[in-house]
Amino acid sequence: MDFEDLEPKNKLRKKVDLSTWNIEDLEEYIENMKAEIVRAEAAIAEKQSVSSAAESLFKR
């Protein structure tokens, strides 16, 4: 078990003050956030796949 599993599931993150960031930093931040979204979507797809496999196994 990872320590991340022990953290609250819906932990709210503090908003980042973007007003002092330059354009390049903002663009990099956006790219990093997009990569994190892709990672989260992949985790969802994996969990749905496992769930579907388990459901089909137990419905036999």
C-alpha cells in the first residue's frame, strides 16, 4: 500500500497565485496540468477495465 492511499480522496488543493508568473511559466504549468489529466484519465480507464473484468468473472 502506498502512503498516497492513506490521504483523503477528495483533498482540495490551494489555488496557485498565477498573477506573478510569466507567460512561459504559465504555458509550462498548463502542459503539466494536461499531462496530469491524461494520467488521471488513464488511471480511471484502468480501474474501469479491472472492474468490468471482475464483474464479468463473477456474473458467470
